[in-house]
Amino acid sequence: MARVVVDVMLKPEILDPQGQAVQRALPRLGFDGISDVRQGKRFELEVDGPVDEAALARIHDLAESFLANTVIEDFTVRVEEVAEAVK
Amino acid sequence: MTARIGVVTFPGSLDDRDTQRAIRLAGAEPVALWHKDKDLKQVDAVVLCGGFSYGDYLRAGAIARFSPVMEPLIEQAKAGLPVLGICNGFQILTEAHLLPGTMLRNNHLHFICRDQKLRVENAETAWTTDYTAGQEIHIPLKNIDGQYVADEHTLDELEAEGRVAFRYVDFNPNGSQRDIAGVTNAAGNVVGLMPHPEHAVEPLIGSGRTDGLPFFTSILKKLVNA
């Protein structure tokens, strides 16, 4: 079994008011030296069967049509190996 | 016989009853549609109303856009069926790619609930013929994801083709690009906006204005005269 991780981030040119609000809170909490924060989404998809090229292509389509809105967001798809659960 | 106008209820829709009421006040017959319906009950037009369909999970409108009722709706909208999207309905229409752009969280991150002044920029769509171009109206606005964004090329195209249907006046309440409150598709049958015309149809409630009623009389006239 494998896990595919889809990261979705607002495009660089899109304003991220939530990220800005987080960034502005940092000095209050004593964290200095962080000039920018962008907030995104991470999806972990547990895939049955092998993650071959065809499976990745389907996940890419899923990310493009559903998980991300490509008007405002970019996404990346990557495979993350998961250790088999102890039976 | 009068026109039959469908109002879709998704899980999390809030304004379906108000929208049905507005349609009735305008003289048309509201028809309740359910998100699981696979056909549109032969309605003459559809309104996607406001609320938080599917809890706004993932993105506002992103899950509603894939519900069964949207399949015939998207197909028929492309063929000319008049569709109005209000607030969450507008978000669903952009997620379905029936209208360009999308909505982001308000730039100040606060939920807004206020009477908002708008200018009707396009009085030739299926939903705006009872206004005059340039007319200023007051319509309630209530949302947190109301900031309209699209890329510069799309915005220029919308402006050039007169497809910015409504603009915020005096005050941009949410950071929307070019003060855009609502847009139309090229054919003028699909219109979406963030403010709520269905909340401004009776003198008794809200600001006491009925500035939203012409949305519903416009479509009725178009359908009855068709």
C-alpha cells in the first residue's frame, strides 16, 4: 500500500489573508525573523494496489479537477511509501 | 401559465425558502429541486441560492458542484437555460466553470453582513432587464468568502465584453478585483453575484427597499414573452 500526498497552495500572485494573519501573530508570540507565511492544504490519499504511472495520472486529474482550483491554486503530487501495518 | 423557476437545496443551503418566496412575489412559480435530483423537473430557469453547501468544505461550492443535480444543470445552462447564482450559488457556478474566476476569503477575514450599494453594469442579461444600465441599488451582502479574483487577462476580457454585471459602489467590502460583485457568461443566461437580491423584495424587511425584486421580474418577463 502506498500513500500519495497532494499539496495545494495558493498561487504566488494570489493574496493569502489567512497566511498574513498568521505571520502578523508571530512577533506577538516571540517568533522573529519570519517575513512571510503562506497557508495551504495537504491531502493524504491511501491508494489500494500499486501506484504506477496510470494511478498517478488519475490522481493528477483528481487533484486538478477537484482538490485544487487552478484559477487560484497550484498543486504537487508525490508518492510517500508507508510501512506495512503489523498484522 | 406562469414560468416555473427551480431553486436547488443542497445540504447546507440557507436561502432556498427566501428565494422561493421572492420568485412567488414576482409572480412566477417556485419549484423545489433537491441536490440528489437527476433531472430538473422541466423548469424554465434555476436559482442556486446562498448558504454553506457541504459546509464549504474543501472550497466554497467545490463539493456541491459535483452533486447529481448539477449534471443536467451544467448541460442545460450551456444550452441556454437561465441560471442565477447568489452568494454560495455564485461560488458553485465558478467551481462548475460556468462563470469565470473564483471567490477567496474576504481580504479582512471578517464575515460581512450589511446593506451594500451596487451598480448594475449590464442590464441585458436574462436576470437584469428590469434594471437600467448604471442604476444604483442597495442589496444585502453576507459572506466571508466574497473576494472575487480572476487573472488579469480574464478580467480585461470581462470588462471588454461587458460581462461585469454588478460592481460595488462607494466601498469595496471584501477586496474584490475591480470592485466586481457579479458577472455574467457571454450569452447572458448565467449570472452570479455575491449580494442577495432575494433578501430585498419586500418593504417590510431589511432596508425597506425592494431593489432585488427586478431580478425575478426580469426573468419572468423573459420566460413569459419567450
